[in-house]
Amino acid sequence: MKTAKDLERETNMKPPVCPKPVKVPGTMNQGGMMSSRMSQVELNQFRSVGSPTNSPTPMDYLPEREQLSGARRIVVKVSTKVISRSCDGRLALSRIGILVEQLDALVRSGRDVILVTSGAVISGQQRMRREQILNSSPLQLQSLSEDASPSRDTSRRAAAACGQSALMSLYDLLFSHMDLGVSQLLVTHKDFKNPEFTKGLKHTVDHLLSIKNVPVVNWNDATENMPENASAPGRTSGCREFLDNNELALVLAETLQADLLVLLSDIDGLTTVSGEHVPAYVPEWHQQKLDMSCDRCGSAYCTGMSSKVQCAWGAAQKGIRALIANGKGCRPILLEAVAGHNVGTLFDAEVAAKFAQHA
């Protein structure tokens, strides 16, 4: 198995070389690499979903992964599930360390990297709970309950204020060991309604990237009033009423003119209801099967998946390639992606352009 250093060297090689075949839908070529072309059986499966007469086939839409190696500016969004432990909600130090090492490798390969991170709220909740226990008498400990806690909105904002400093301290410590600087940018929804703010943000980020500093961006949840429907996807239209970090990453990718948007979560990209991996997303063939998966897996899965898909496809429609991949494991998923490996689900800008022509 190749190390992170080996994959780091591959990010500068054209064409990239895969160390071994990747078990995703496709066929094997003579060089031992997974081709992005699909077998006849897979084509028939896609056609069975239903496509208009005289429309292009999936073969016309499948992009070449090698194009990702040319991305020079990358926005990486990591979800709370990636940087926290599912057992107790504490920060997952090993996974965050692997993430930082990959970002360092990308920077040293000559790329610009912007990190959009979740995790402040859950980190703050852990710290606040610990401090509450340490500062309580035995009698007070017996009375601690959810009913005695502040309102949900107030508690969330307090946790964000407490956890953001802890999260940034950890990022600063880890990046400093890689001899890289890190900066914090907290934004609100109102900020992006101001064209002057957007212009100033781009100048600031451009300057930070020019000195090899990694901007870490997050919502200013400590001061933001979050509506009750904050988890509802689909607010990336012209009014820019976006509310989650997926949509923040999309708007940043557009504002900062990124070449690639990577959404890291705890899933290996998209799968159909029958468990088939989707290497490249095309709504005409995949959306119906994804809707069936949502019906099977429940509303929580559907809400999170819909937000990721809409933001990734929205990026592709704006000319920015996007990738949904699993950042929860120990493999260097970012380095594999820019080396051209078949990981996650790709939302390609050229695919979106072709699809728009035949819509």
C-alpha cells in the first residue's frame, strides 16, 4: 500500500499512476487502471432508469479523473462526522491529523487550499459539559439534566463560541508542526449580501494563499440567529440564503474561483438503492435511484445527501468540478482524488454543460 508521501509525489505527475485497481464500477484497461467507461451491463442499468429519446448515453457524460490533477485552487469542506468520534462526540485527533497532512501535501505541490470546517458546536458542547461538571457540587450534579439547560438556540451559540477557539487551537497546533500558517475567517449570511464584503474577502484570501497560509472558514454561529428550518437544503439560488457548510463551501468556491470543491463526509460517495457505487453523477440517470435510496434510508439521510448533491451539482453548473468522498477513514482521500484515482462521486463541469444542452 502506498504511503501519503508516494501519493503526494503522484499529485504532480501527469498522467497519475494508480497503485492497484480500485473496486468501483468500470472496466480495467491494459495499464491496470480503472477506466471511467462503463460495461454494457452497467449501461443497461442506467438506461433502465429512463432517458429521453435521442438523448446522449452515459458514455457521453463520464469524465476522465485525470483532469482533477490540474486543479490549482481547492475548497475542502469537512463535516462534523469526519472530525469527531461517533462514540462520544470528541474531536477525532487522528483523522484531523491525517487531514492536515494531506492539506500540507497539496500546498507544497503548488496548490491553493481553503478549508471549510464544521465541528465547533460539538466541540464546545463537550467542553461546556465538562466545565459544568467540574464546577458543580455533588448535590448540583444530581440535578443536572437537559431540562435545566438553556434554550436550544442559546446553548448552540454558546457552544459555538466555546468550541471555535478549541477547534482553531488544534488546527493551529497541527499546521504549525508542518511549518504552515493558518488563519480563521468567520462569516455570516448577511455578509454575502454585500458585494463589497465579497470583494474584500477574495482579496484577503488571495493574500493569505500567496504566503502559503491556509484559511479556515466557518459560520459565526456564536452571533448568528439560526432559523428553525436551518437544515433544509436548496437555498443556493440568487438570494444566497444558504445555511449549512455545504452551501458555504459552494459560495466560497464560486467567489474565490476555485477549480475543485471537495465535500468530505462519512460516505463513499453516492450509491443507488441496490448499493451500486455512482462514480460520476448525471441527474438524468441517477436522481430517480437516489430518491429511492432516500425513501429507504429515512429523512436524515435524505436531508444530508440532498444538500451535498445540490451543492456539488450547483458547483458543476458554475464550471467548478466537485467531489463527494469519505474522509472518515485513514486513507489519504484528498491526495488520491487529485492523483486521478476513482474515489467518491464526481460532479463534473463538462458533464453539467452537456446535460444543460440536452435539458
